[in-house]
Amino acid sequence: MKMLIQTLSDWLGGMRVLSSFEGEDIPPFHTNFFVDSREMKAGGIFVCIKGEHADGHDFIPDAIKRGAMGIITEKIYPIEQAGVFQIQVDSSLEALKHFSSKLLNEVKPKLIGITGSAGKTTSREIIQTIFETTYPCSGTIKNYNTPIGVPLSLARMPANSQYFIAEISASYPGELCETLSFLSLDHAVITGIGPSHLEFFKNEAGVFKEKINLAKSVKRGGFTWMNGDQRWYHEASSLGLSLKSFGFSSSNEVTIDRLVWLSSGMEFEVSIAKKAVATFKLNAWAKHFLLDALPSIALACQENIPVSDIQKGMASFFPGKGRGRCLQLQQGITILDEAYNANPYSMRSAISALLNIPFSRKILVLGDMLELGAKAEELHKELGAYLADFPQEIEAIIYVGEYGKIVKESSASRANKFLCTSDWTSALNILKKLCQKNTVVFVKASNGMGLHQLVDEMEKAYSC
């Protein structure tokens, strides 16, 4: 969004404006905020955040060198370069929140919030892709889903946006509520509740307690769509919230009547309130993607998007890097790339989806699930036991991380096919030796395990 310097200062709650622009004549500019100087683009505005491990003020010279035209600071910084302005605020983080509130009040988009233990980004991308067929629409960018990230995304929202789709993180107690402090949601989606970020939440009940705050923040007349196949939906139903359910069970408000597997994905027929809506196509390999598609279709129908546009939007969606994309490589090798993130809930959902993949030769490349706290060992043991009972034939399991031995011991029936490694490069070398024609390679771990780099190298080595 474009604005004048004084308007930006007012919206940030700024105290002073200093400038090295000649004659103080600063033309209107886009509010492209950055908090990492390494990501700075020419004409951007660098917001100095004091973090636990670094102070953004220390990186002002780098931001200006990379083309920053403005800096938001908590203390005056001497500007020597021409063409740079500075706005001083009490707190950079609070200034971003203040800016977000002012911006939303000016543009007045309908807000849809999304959270959950898995599928947040995919759901947000599907919803946005569908809504963009009919309305001016924008949403959170990349993984900007925190109390800092959401304002950075809002700052880049076009002034004509009628909808903003906000993916909202809940990685620790209070994080979601901090983001909601400057958002007033028209509708919401909770994709599912599982044992994620247990280092901070301790158990699933703690995860539920945090994430259900999303539903509590929805305006009167709005709804929160939740996975009705989970017990947490019934727990939430007792709280007097405006809920609607989606899932595979016929008891849900939104469900699937028919599912057909295609070479390029899935075709499925959807019903809402027992009434058939239409048949849709989704370019995704795993059944759990349908749990992202269902609330997207429900919301679109609710907001009067024509069914033909919903079908068009759904068909044009493709999963992103590390989030379920399917890579077709040389020699019939297929990579199912889930390398961006993993927790016990998403790991089981994704592995179980392999049952539907029509390949006889499967290799799993797995890695540690991080941020599980005191339950990490127990939950990795459960993963091993799940792998032991997995009915489909698996050629090999290559595991990266410190919990490899625990997972291997717990999946005793597959011990002769279980290979432990300490890093992704070792796993890559093993994988290349095992890969043959018509092999599907499933890759999933927490992002910190670096398996996205393994996927990149496989793509280079076997690119068609």
C-alpha cells in the first residue's frame, strides 16, 4: 500500500520523523516492511526489532546498504546516506501492531484466520487461490504467521483487497492471542489439533487450549470450521462457540461422497449439509490434503463464490515446496516432498496416505520431529511402532537425527530395512544407491533437520 511519510508515522504511533531526503520532499511509497536486513529490497522499510539473540538496530547499516529508504527505530540513529528517512517509536513490535489496526480499519477487508497443528499453509493457499477467482484477495506471505510476520504481510496488502487470509501460528502459549490482539476475524478455520510444539504446550490439551482462542475471536455471525472427526471438535462444542464441522465422517457438515484417485491427484464430490455441491479436482497425492480442501470449499460457498470458480481455483492449486508437492524425476522416480515440517499428527497423516500411492517400491526418508519437549522420546517410539504396523511394503527407511535408534528399535519388524544417519548428506548418499526405476521417495521431518536440501539435490541429480 502506498502512503505519505506523515501518515506512516501516525499509523506507527511514531514520535519523530528524521530524513536525509533533500528538501524533506518524500514522495508516497509502498509499505514494504522488513525485519531481516538480508531480505531487504530497494525501497523497503527496515523495522528494528530487539530479539532474544539479536538487536535489529545493529543491522541498520546493512539494511541501508541493501537499499532501505526508511528505518523504524526505538532510538535515534545518525543517518549519513541521502534518501533515507527514520521514524522513532517506543516499541517496534507495538508499532507494527498499531499500524496493522490502522491499515485494517482503512481497507476494511473481511478477515479469515487459520491455525492448526498441520495444514495451515496449505489451507491458506487453497482458500486464497479460490477467493482470487472472484474477489481482490491477499494473505500472509511465506511463513509470516507470527505476531511480527502477520503485520509484515498486512503492510503489503493491496488497498483494494476485499479479503485477507491470515495464517496464524500458535507455537507457544499466548502467541496466537498476541496476533489476534490486532485482528477481528469474520471467519476461522482450525485444521486439526495434534501433539505439536509440546516443548511449550506439554500435551494436546494445551495445544487445544491455545488454538481454540481463534474461534473465540470470531465476530458475531461468523463461523469457525473445525475437523469434526477429532474429539477436540466435540470438546469445543461445549464452549458455546459458532462451529461447523468438516471431515470424512458422514456426520460432518461438509464431507466427501465420492473419491477417485487420478494419475495427477484426486477427484472428489463434496456435500454440504447432506446436499451435493459439485465434483472437484485437486493436484495433490495424499488424502489428508482433502482436510485442507473441505473448509476452503465451505468458506467459498458461504461467501457466494460461484461453484465454477471454486472448481477452477481448486484445480489451479499446487502444493508448495516442502509442503506435499510431487516431483516427477528421471527413471520414473517420484519425490513426495513433505520436508518443511513434521509433528506426530502430521507425520502419521502423511505416512498413512502412502497406502494410496500405486508404486510397489517405496523408500521413506524421515527425520526428527522437533519441539516435542519431555515427550520427544515417547512420541518417537510411537512413530517406530506405527511404522512397524504399516501394512504396505517398504523397501527402506532412512532416518536422519538423534532419535533414529529409538525409532528403529520400536519398529523392530523393519530393522533390517532401517538405516540411521546423522545428517542429510549421508542420507542422500544412501538414497542414491537405493533409488531404482519406478521408486517413490517420501521425505518428511522438521525443517531444522535440513531434508529440504536432500530434496533439492535429488531434483538436481534426477531432473527430467
